[in-house]
Amino acid sequence: MNRRSNHPPTTTEPPPVRRWAGLAALVVALLTVGLDLMILNVALPTLAGDLQANTTQLQWMVNAYTLVFASLMLPAGGLGDRYGRKRLLLAGLAAFVAASAWAAFSGTADSLIAARAVMGIGAAVIVPLSLGILPVLFPPEQRRRAIAVWVGALGVGLPLGPIVGGWLLEQFWWGSVFLINVPVGAAAFLAAAVLLPESRDRAAPPLDLAGIATSVLGTAALVYGIIQGPDDGWSDPGVLTAIGAGILLLAAFYYWERRTPHPLIDLRLFSNPFFTWPVLAATAGTFTLVGALFVVPQYLQILGGHNAFGTGIRLVPLVLAILIAASAVDKIVTRIGAKIPMVAGLAIAAAGFALYSALSPGSTYTFTATSLTVIGLGAGLALAPAVDAVMATLPEHRAAAGSGLLMAIRQIGAAFSVAILGTILNALYIRDLEPHLRNLPEPAAQAARDNVTGAYQAAQRIGGTSGDALAEAAAHAFTQAMSGVFMASAAISAALAVLTAARLPARQPVTTERPAEPSGITDGRADRTSS
């Protein structure tokens, strides 16, 4: 797309100190969102007792947030472009903070599920708009560094969730895992209100109501089906109906967006390889990283015998590796472009997963730390240039809508990750464990089939040689199943590395001028417009 500006800005850009302080406010907001994607997992056993929550309610405490988050990011970005990115970001932060307080003091499981859904609304606004504001806040020569910080904040929030959640649960009651968002989110709100400039598309077309409806309902139905598939079975009529309806609605969205004069998102973006392949690379990185965070904490907590906080601490190598790699991306991409670090990052992540697939019940933590470090280096190296390449293709007046599309696709990838890799994990675990269950009482055998936690609990109840044999068989079956998950993750990362190397051109055209599309920015003093 042409990114040249026909008219110079009528006001000065935000001063450097204000830009980076504004980014710091966005980082704080992103950390709270990233934390909440994983933090609840460590509190589920406590919630089951304190709120008398059944298994279905526990699942929806997690899934309500994920479902709403994935469904609303695309329209949230478009609405931010239309009505003001800062204005909508502040509304999202306010909703997130209020819902966090509601969740912390929920007295019933259903109340907590509702609060989590509202938190998902806030998160769906915060993530795409915080990314969409960066091209407004930073000139092109500084945008890459800012995006690397943004990617690091969102990526680090995921593994930090179990660390922070575990510590809070050891010190306070379960509501603290939500209450922590209130002061942090309020600080981010105040900082964003003061430091960020307002920006929006002053030539915004009419709202694409049909596009909003089909995208939201289609994404929600698809993600719901993906979430329920592992529990209800992929042949369950309800699962098949949800997935089928989601695919049909998203097909209708695609058909409508190609024909309406005022689309929610310009799907011609996918004809640009500098948009399509970085989106796929970022989605693959998210898919595999979320998959690792789905199985590794179970391994550390159940087989390793660590508590929630100890488990979280043992994920620190992944956090540090992501930060180190993301911090190095700016200089690397400036010298050689985005393609090589993206491909190298995916290849390194694939190597890390392949290494981790050699896991066994007797593996040391050093082996886990080494594998996580390699995976984190690959993820950090691939994700930051991928997101930057996507943002470089977007006209400024559609930056939030484009980032919403990117993040919605990534979140669908994350939902697929838990469902698909979780299905692989369960299938391989049951396959390897089943021969050892033949002589056990059926209640103990069924508990062992459900998950490795149930197997260990059954082994303790049985005791003696039989109990020890069951525990040993469950440990072996679970680590073998993890190996299968890691090999699948390695294959996905390696395939995207090869495809990106083959299909993405070496260099993206670069200009230091601002995008040509109509936009308006106010910093409290004056408007900036260009056409």
C-alpha cells in the first residue's frame, strides 16, 4: 500500500519522553491481560472448593474469558479507528478493572464466570488498540523497537501468570489473583489518559454492521466448538454444529467483506505477502507457545511435585529468553530485514520443541530449563518482526482494525492449540496407559484415564506395589504424550519456517514518511490531519 503523506502534519509529534512513557502505560495494560490468560489455571483447585464449582463451571471460568476475547478483537479495532483509539482503550481498561474487582469478590461460580466474560470484553479492546496506537505514537524508524517491547510484554505475561498466581495464592485468598488487576489497571488507565494522544479516522465510512455481526458470531461459534471438542468429543452433534456454524458465518463474513463498499477490514491485505506470511508466522508462534504452557506446568506440578509458585518460578527461563530475543530484534531487523529473524526464530523454536520431545520421567529440571530457553529464544525472535511486518503494511487510519485482525487470528490459533494439542496429549496418554489398567478396579482405572492427576490419586489410594506400578506407568504415559505434543509443535514451527523462507520476499519496501490515509490525531491542543 502507498504510505506517502501528501500534507505535512499541522502539529508536532509527541516528544520522545512522552512516547516511551505512553508505551510504558500500554505495557502495564498488556501485562495484566497476558497474566489473566494463564493466572486462573493455578487457582482452579481452590475455586472448586471455595465456590463449590463443578467441572463445567471451572472450565467456563477459563473459557468465558477466552471466548469473548477472541470474538471481539476484530470489531474492537475497527471501532477504535472510527471513534478514537485512546477513547476506546480507556473504556476497555475501565471495563477490565471493574470486572476484575467483581471477579475478586464473586460469591458464586456463575457470578465469577460472568465477571470473566466482562474481563474478556476489556481485554479484547486493550490488545488490538494498544498495538494500533503504536504507529500513531512512534515514527517508522522507532516503531520496530516499540513493537518489540509490545510483543515482549504480551508474550511474557503468559508464563508470568502461573508465577504471580502461585505466589498470590500462597499469601492471600483466591480473589487476590483478580484484585491485583485493580491497582495495576487503574495506574495504566491514568497514565494512558495523560500520556497517549487521541487518534482516529476522520473520514470513517459507515459502520459495517453485517461484518461485525458475522465476524463476532462466527468467531464465537468456532471457538466454542474448539473449546468443547476435547471434552464432549469431536463427533458430538453440538460440537459439530458449533464448528459448522462458525465456518459458515466466517465464510459469509468473507463474502460480505469482499463486496461491501465499506468493509470492516480490507481482505485484500491477504494478497500482500508481507501481511499474510507474518500473520501465519505469528499465529504459529502463538499456537506452539500456548501449547507448551498448557502441558509444561502440568508436568512440573504433578510429576515434579512442585506447588503453583514453584511451578511458575521454573518457567522463568522461558520468560527471560523471550525478553532477550525480543530486545535484540530491532538491531537485527534494521540490518537484514524481517524475513531472516522470522525464519530463524521459527526454526529455533522447532529445534527447542524437538529437543524437549526427548523428555522422560527421569529428566532433570536442567533439561526442561534448556528446552524452554531455546523455545523462548525462537518465539521472541520470530514474533516481534512478524508483528512489525504486519503493522508496516497497514495505513495509519486502519491500524487498529488491522491489528485486531492479527490478534483475532492469533487468539483463534491459541484456542486451536489447547484443543488440538490437548487432544493429542489425552489420546497418547490413554493409549500408553490403557495396558496397565486391566487389573485395576474400574473406578481407579477411570480416574487414571481422566488425567495424570487422577492416576496419581488412584495410585495413592491403592498403595503398595500396585499403586507404585500405576504411578510409574502414568508418569511414563504422560511424558510420552508430552513428547507427541512437542513433536507436533516442532513440525508446525518447522513447516512455517520453510514456507516463510520460500514465499516471503527478502525485503519489505520501507519509507520514513507517515501513511497516506486520512487520519486525525489530537494531543489536547490541536488536530493533525492528512489526506
